[in-house]
Amino acid sequence: DFGKAYLLTGNEKYAKGFVKQLTHWIDSNPLKEELKRLSWRRIEAGIRCENWIKAFEYIKDSKYVTPEFFAKFLNSLYEHGVYLNSSFSNFSQTSNWGVLEFQGLFNVSQFLTEFKIAKQWQNDALEKLTTCINLQVLPDGTQWEQSPMYHNEVFHCYMNINLVAQQKGIQLPDAIVQKTKDMAFA
């Protein structure tokens, strides 16, 4: 919301609010074992990647985006990428969580393109997202959990992946493209 407000108004208080909120979150939530069931649940880590990157794109030219903040932001996204790519459980494969996790990793791979690991993250994310879509999207295009809310969230993630891939000239696996269309028709 800070990013959108800044885009629509140009008011620096929104960019300042984003930087302040993000800095506070990063400083208050180091990645450690006891936080993996709280602020570092894998689903939220994936969601954060998409939301942070999109908001940052809106405010990146603000005077509040200092080199110190930008370094903190990049370091945290890198930490998110390492964390998200560290596990691919059976639960992640068959739950909307996995889609949210690896859509986040895909977003990080496209934002941190100058990082050596980015191409590997892209490939790993697409491989895992292909597994997820093949397991989770039924022949009629519905997401197997049979919840409109989950269907829409998973569909949102795959639409975002298709959009980013199109913008970056990335060839997606056929299953992702076709099953995203199937989800739209469902």
C-alpha cells in the first residue's frame, strides 16, 4: 500500500513509511529457528518477496532509498532466496503454500539478476512450480484444494510468473502456461 500510495501521489511520506517499516521488520526478525513458525513461515517468506519487490519498484527513486537501505533490502531478499530454496517438502508440492513459496523465489531470481545464484534460483523455482502445478491443478483447471480462495491465490501466483517471464523473455515450461490458462477458464 505504501508503494501504491507513493506511485499515485508522489508524496515522500509513503516512501519513507515503506523504508521505515521494512527496515524495522528486517532488524526485528532475523532468520533463526524459533521464528520459522512465526514471522519466517515459508508461505509468508514467499509472499514477502513478491510484495516487497513490487512496492520497492514504486518507490525506488525516492530520496529515502539510501545506499544503506538498499543494501539491507538486497541482503534480506538474498536471505529469503536461500531460505526458500532450502526445502521442497511433500507438503509444499501439494499445497498452495509451495506455489506461494516458489513464486517468491522466482520473483527474487528476477530482481537479483546480478547475483550469481539468480539463474539457479530461477531454474529451481520453475522446476518446483512445474511440479506444483502438475500435482495441484486438476484436468478441469481447478486447484485441488477445492477452495475458491486458494484457487485464486494460486492462479494469481501463476499469472504473476507468466507476466514476469513474458517481460523478461523467459520461456516457461508448457505445463505452467497451459495450466494457468486452464485455471483462468475454471
